Amino acid sequence: MISKKMIKALNEQIALEGYASFLYLSMASWCDKEALEGCAQFMHRQSEEERMHMLKIFHYLSEVDGHALTPAIKQPPHEFESVRSMLEQVYKHEQKVTASINKLVKLSYEENDFTTLDFLQWYVEEQREEEALMRSILDKVKLIGDGPMSLYYIDQEIEKINGKAAAEAAAGEG
Ligand code: OFO
């Protein structure tokens, strides 16, 4: 049986994933405003993914007879200094999510909750992939530079990532 402590911790994770979804939605809107179509599409997709991460925990809690709580979402920022600083914030947020998932894994060991431990493996892998993706995007941005002349190329690079993700999703890998 899942403990109260674990239910509480998973509900906190729901709030973190929900915030990520709103933060990335806000970033998508800012990219749209700045005419960065590729970046906007990328952030919309990230936002959808985070909503899916949140819902996955929701369903898990119902399945194990817990109670999933709809979180209050704090207002995310609407303005970003530059694409680079926006992407750095995404990377930072992903690192925060990873740390939180690791804490959940530790707690599931302490509680001898092997069902939750097994459930969390998907998140461990997802975070590894997300961090690697963001690192590779940031490396490209550093290479291209992020002055006004570079924005077009950054957007193009992110379009390529979108195209790859869409192809993977169509092939059932995404
Ligand atoms: Fe769900 O936090 Fe990103 O991937």
C-alpha cells in the first residue's frame, strides 16, 4: 500500500510538472511574439509533454488508491531577455525536475515501495533524455551566438529538432 508520505511527494511532483507545462507555454507565446516560429513550436511541444508527465502521475495515484490533487500553478514569467537565456532557464528547470525525481526514487527505497520505484524508472530515463537534448541545443546556441543576426539560424536548428521529433512520433517512438 502506498504511504501518505509518498502520496504527498507525488502530488508535489504533479505541481512541478504542471508548472513546467505552464512555464514552457509562456515561453512558446514569447517566441511567437518574437517571430521565432521554430522555437515556439518546440516550446509548445515541451509544454504538452510536461502536461503528459503530470497526468501520468495523476493516473498512477488513482491506480494505487492515492488521491491526485490538482495543483495551484504560480504565474510563470512572460518576458525573457533572449533566446539563450530562455533556453538556459529550461535547462535549469529540467535539472530541478531531475533532482526532484531522484528524491522520489530515494523515498521509494526508504518506504520499500517497489511499485512506485518501478513507476519512476520512466521518469529517470525521460529526464536523462531531456537534459541531454537541452544541453545539445545550448551547445549549438553557444556556437552560433545569440545576436540578432543569429536568431534566424537558431530558429532553423530548432525547426530541425521539431522535424525529427515529429518523424519519431509518427514512427511511434516519441
Ligand atoms: Fe517533466 O520535466 Fe521535463 O521532462
